[in-house]
Amino acid sequence: MDVSIPRSTDLVLLTFEKNPLDSSSGFTITDARVIGSTQPCFGVIKPGGSLRQAVNCLMKYGFEVEGKGSSTSVSGFILLQRSDSTDDY
């Protein structure tokens, strides 16, 4: 009888901001909190990094957006979760 233990859920909370003086600037990460693993995206999730690049990487590897919101007109947060039990990364 094969018994497997499911992998725990991975959670990532990113806070971000945009330069209000530059309308062409993208959102940058101001802080990141991780429960579990962000592999293989660990290198792109850092303060000052591109929010778009981090979210695209996370979603490519099985994360889904669970919640998002604005703190102000130029800042906000996004919560992503991966509960996939496969280890294809």
C-alpha cells in the first residue's frame, strides 16, 4: 500500500508600491513574507524587485492569487498560495 504525505501549502504575501511621481514606473516589492517555499522563484522575490516578474514566476509554478488589495493609491498587497502536491519544480 502506497502512502504519501501531502506537501504543505506554500503562502507568499507581497506588499508593493509605485513611484507616484513617475506614471510609467511599475510596482516594486517593498516586503515579502513566505510560509513554506517559493522555489524556484526565490531569487526574484526581494525588496526593490519587480512585482510583475515575481507574480509571473510564482503563477508559472503553481501559485494562485488568493487575495489582493490597495493600501493607498500607490501601494497594496497580494497573497498567493500553492497547495499543489506535485514537486515538478
